[in-house]
Amino acid sequence: MEKVLCLMTEKDGVVAVDAWSCPQVSKEHEDEKSRKKPEPNIALKKPAKQSTTYSWAGESSPASLAVDGNNGTDFVVDKCSCTKGGDTNPWWLVDLQAVYHIDYVRIFNRGMDKWGADVANRLRDVTVTVGMTESDVSTPCGVFAGPGTLSQVVDIYCPNTLPMGRFVKISKTTDFLTLCEVEVFGYPDQ
């Protein structure tokens, strides 16, 4: 009898199965198994910017906090990026500094902070796009309708055609875009 081992990871109560190492994954992930295995987080420590930056009590929440490698979700303790209230078309963008085929984007949503604030439901109607230039990041990757839940990890998979680009943008049409960490997975254009 042949046994198949699947690579599974668990973080904060969320178990993820690596679709590339596990042939028994559900049918909905079948297309993921046929793809090349992407490189590790290609957005880590890369330059990022956002439409506006939230500030309060001398602290600010710049775009760079979403690619700092800290995937903790306490807004106060772990520091997350956040746009200002009133910014009705907020966006966040990372420059990967090279062209990649983008496989998927992982978003770590805000959790309960040390003051007890729960605004996780603000993560909704999120669109991920990819582009070759900063001024044209319009190739669709995917969407997350939401609403988000506390400390939710959201994987947004691009279509099988894998959009190619140097820039990845996350946007929405309601105020406050808070991203505790963003990871981008893909492979270089060769």
C-alpha cells in the first residue's frame, strides 16, 4: 500500500495544504497543482507605497509595514499598513523590482488589537491587479469579496494564464485599506 504525505502548515489555527505536494487535495485546487511551484514571497522587503497613510498619536502606518516580514495581525503591536479614513478609493502597491508571472497574493488581515478594536470586516471588495509599469497596473489577478474576519489569511489566486508584471496592486472602493502583511508568489519571466 502506497502512502502519500502532504505538506501541511498550521498558523494561528489555520491549516493550509500545499497543493503541489498533495495529490488528494480537493477538486477546486486541481488547477493549482498543475502550475509551477512559485518562489517564496517575492514581495518581502520590496518598495511599497499606498494612496494615503493613516497616522494617529504620532504613529503612522506606511505601506512598507505590509512587506516587512512580520505577519502578526495586532495593528498596535505588530504594526500594519493602513490608508486614511475618507480615502474612498484606497490602494496599496509593491514594486517587485523584476518581472514575474504572478501565481497568487496572500493577505494577512487585521486581528483584534491590544485595545480590543475589531474592524476586520473592513477587508472587503478587494481587487488584486498586476502591471508592467507603475502607471498601468490593470491586469486582473483576482478579488476577495469579504468581509474579512479577525486575523484571516486570504489567498487570492490569479487565473491559469498567470498575469505577468513588476507591480502588484491591491485596491478597494471603501475607506480604510489595512494590510498587516502581503506576500506575493510567482516565478521569474524567463
